[in-house]
Amino acid sequence: MARRSHSGHRHYPRTARLNELLREILADELERIDDDRLDMVTVTGVEVAPDLAHATVFYSALSQKSEDRTEVVGVALDEARGRLQAAVARQARTRRVPTLEFRVDPGVEAGQRIESILGEIREAKRRGDEPDGS
């Protein structure tokens, strides 16, 4: 049975296995990179195009609340792209090495926003106030 992904493409077992393999390779290689900007960055998923030409790498970064932090992490990932693609080439044994594109995982961001709202509601209830609804 196929399942839908971030972008709406269908995943079949081989594609799903390849996505997971690349996620593991990239996560391991990311830990080896000595760059403070990439501390606390997690690869949350990978979506490889059917022709293996491109792969979207979804990530989250702890303390990603500020636009500056998101931009700094994005620049660091772009700078590490060659090294990360080389790791994929060495370890994945695919006929093509996809070009990596990095995107903040929208699910993580949405979850953080929901958690923030729930925290505001809990705090308002504790104080006996009404939440501000923003």
C-alpha cells in the first residue's frame, strides 16, 4: 500500500526504503560535521524524486524560533551540501546521487506553534485569565 508524503507524491516500498536510507546517511554525516551552526539540527525526513535527480531533505533545528537561526542553519546546510552528497554517493549505492535541497520540516514548526498555544492556555487557566487568542 502506498502512502502520501509531505509533497503529496506516493511512496512505494523501494522509494520509502531509499528515503529512510538517505535520512540515516545524512543524519550520521551531519553529526560528523564540525560546524556550530549545525548543532541540534535533526534530519526528519527525505523525499527522493522518482528519477533520483533531486531529494528534499526536511530538517528541524532546536531553538529554530528566530528567522535568523533558520537562515543560519539553511546557509550551513547549503555549504555542507557537497560533503553530504559525497556521503550519499559512498554509502547509498544508487545509480544516481540526487541533488540535495534542504527545507525546514513544516510539521515540526506547526507542532511547536501548537505547543506554544497550549502552553499559553495552560498558563491562562492557572492564572484564572482568558487566553488572548492570538
